[in-house]
Amino acid sequence: MRRPLCNSARMPRTCSFLSGAGALALAVLAPFSSAAAQDAAGFQAYLPTLGAQAAAAGVSRRTIEAVLPSLTYNPRVVELDRQQPESRPNAPIPAFAPYRARHVDADRITRGRAVYLRARGRLSAIEQQTGVPESIMVAIWGHETNYGRVMGGFDLPRALASLAYEGRRRTLFTDEFIATLKMIDRGVPREKLVGSWAGAFGGPQFLPSVYLRLARDGDGDGTADIWNSDADTLASIGAYFVDAGWRPGVPWGFAVSVPATLDRRLIANRTTSPRCPRVQGRQSQWKTMAEWRALGVVPQARAWPGDDVLATLLEPDGQGAAAYLLTGNYRVILDYNCSNFYALSVGLLADAVER
């Protein structure tokens, strides 16, 4: 039994079972506990607003009444959202080489080749329908969930409602929360709605609104089961790329050698993209393949595409390191995840899987 560290008879109001350090810890934690309680209470007060917005968007009363009372505030997803790069626009950009080593590694290539060979029948049919290369679909799957091995463990309605309440990207997360409820209305079981902290789920890591628009039944069983069906996962990825503007027959890009005499000032990008400006601002001006060839740029491991194909130059680790010419299809990969490191690694993994 613990004994008081002071005389409770003499100091009834201040006597404590805690040491001085423990008391100090409580004093420090008190504001945080208070803030947590305020967030929890504020979240509960906010839920009727979400419910009203969902009803106005056509979600059934049955689904709203089944889901909203079960929700509690999740501070962890808010913490993770605030750590995202877009919250730190001036943070230095790290080197690409270590990222590539982690994401285009021997295990991911080996597993990707196994998936590629196992699913060739279905993949070939999807490529014929969509024009999206089989290897690109496999590489996206490999990057997003390591071919279905890691798909997240956050309850989606709870995570999305918490992020909507927090407010930094309220419109986005409110829309995705409502789309999640619409999935339930369409018959998706509540227990399947588990994924990443930001609301992505299944093999392709689709957001709920993307699932509603683009998820596909690839195995012909009548459902778009991107949780358990490899065929549905790959067909859905193909559908996403078609929707984003993939051009059949054009490579995503390729590694090149750049002459030491190339004056980067003459090819510097002078425009600002409205989407992901920091990502696309690292790329050069767009030039035709014929123009790049005239500047002395040479492909390292493939033939040139057609002379009129447009491309931009990216040197992710600066002059003298790896360099790539990137086509419009690279921008389609960026539409999936607007990160040069991600898009480059998807393309490089696709090439490795296909060899």
C-alpha cells in the first residue's frame, strides 16, 4: 500500500500520494488532457453537422444512424496529417537514391515479377482494354501495399470524420467521409472499411470517392473487391490511369546520360503548375525527343520514342547523378501520388518487373 508523502492531518488540501516529480508531471499533462477532452467534446458536437451533410448528399438515414453514434475522435490521424510535407513547404528535399534503394529493392522486384507472371492472363486483357502496361499496374500495387500485404488498420469513418473536424482540409475529408457512407449504402460491409490514416484502402489504396467512380470488377464475379481480389485491384488501377489520361504506346520515361556541356539555364522551367508546384517545378521545360537528342542527351538502355513525343528532364539528385526524360504519362503517375520520388520509383519498378 502506498503511503502519503505528507501529513494529511496537517495538510488535507495539498497532501498527495505523488512525489514532487509526479505532481510536476500532472501539472504539465493537465493542459494536454484538457485539450484532448475539448477535442473529444468538440468532435461529438460536430457529428450532427456531418450527418446533415451526408443526408443532403443522399446517404440513407439508416446508414447515418448506424455509423455516427459509433464514432469517437482519433487524435492520431490528426497528428499524422499535420506531419505531411505539404504542411512543411520549405523543408529541404532529401536525396532520391536512398528512397529508390528502399522502394525498388530486390524483394519488391522479385515479388512483382511473381505477380506479373501469375496474373499475365488477366493483366494482358486489362492492358488490351485500357492501354496501360501490365508492369505499371503491378508496380503501383507493389508501391501502395506491397502487393496486398500492408493495407492499413485505421477505421475509415472514424479517421475521416476526425480529419474533417480538425479542419485543415475539411472539404476534402468531409467529401471522403460521405463517400464512405455511400459505400455502405451500396452494400460494402462496415468491417471492410479499414485502411490508411488518410482514408485510402484496399490493394490500390483508393479514397472512397475514387472507389465509387473507378473501382472495377476484374474477375467477373459482379463485385469490385479491391480488398481480396488481385484481378479487381489491377483492373481498378488500370481504370484509374485511363481516367487520368494515360496514352497507350508511350513510355513513362527512361534514364538518360546528360552531356556536361548542357546549360541548364536554357532549359529551366519558367512556369508554375497549379497542382504540386514544388514537385513539377523541379522538372525542366518540355521539349520533343528530337530536341533533346540535338542537345546531346542519350538514352541509357532503350531506343528513342518518336521524335515528336514531348518530355521533360529531371535530375532528382542534381547534375552528375541519375537523370531521366519523362513523358506525359509520368504526369499520370503523379496524379496517383504527386511525388517525383514515388513516380520515378513506380516507373523503375515497372521496368524491373518486366525484364
